[in-house]
Amino acid sequence: MFKRANLPIQVAKSQVSLAFLYAISGRLDDAKKELNLSQKVLLHNIENKYVFNINKACIHLLSGNFSNEIWTLLDDVEKCTRMRFDQIAIIINKLVLCIETSDYVKGTYLQNKGLELLELESDRHIHAIFYYNCFVLNKAIASWSI
């Protein structure tokens, strides 16, 4: 529909959405393909760049890529995020990186930062996801210090 209407940005955003759906269903190669197709269009606009980067980071995390590149993508998006829900979602993704790379100092810092933001967030789903990742972080810290 967007292709027929000649709306390339909407096509690219749809490709990013499809990429994320592929990624969470385990079709990681298809996810990366769709993400790559959207890249040329979305990276030309600052707002769309952040849509692309957050999804790229999530897809790479789901693929088991816990490199510094992913942290950089999340940092880039975080700088321009003003919505509390989005800030917490970025913290959750950073917590995953900290857990996977055993960076418990950063993880503890992010946990505390997230707890402050959660006090004013009404979405209980984001609460559950955040607390689950805090549980995993604290379990990893406890087993590391034994």
C-alpha cells in the first residue's frame, strides 16, 4: 500500500516493524534483511534514524550480539528520548547488555536509574519486564560474588 502511494518512509518503517516481528519469532536472517532494506531511507532523517537504531539494537540483542556497537546505538537513541516509557525500555536493553557482558557496575547504576523512572510510569508491562531483568542482574551478581 505504501509502495503504491509512493511513501518511502512509511515503507521503510513498515520494514523495520516487520524486521522486529521476524526477530522475536526467531527468523533473525529475515529480520536483518528487512532492517537492511529500510536503512537507506531511514538514516537520512534524525527522527527516523532513532526508530531504525533502536530496532537494530534490539534485533542484534535477540541475535546474541552484545558488542559495544549495540551500546553505542542505545546511547545514541537515549540522548533524544524524552518519553519515560522509552527511557525505561532503553535501560532494559542496556541491562541485558550488562548481564551478558558481566558489567555489574553499569548494571547496578542502570537498575537504580530505572527504579527512579518507574516510580512515575503507569504501564505495568514495562514494570514487569524491568523487574525481571533486575532479578536476572542481581542473580548474576550474587553468583559472581560467591
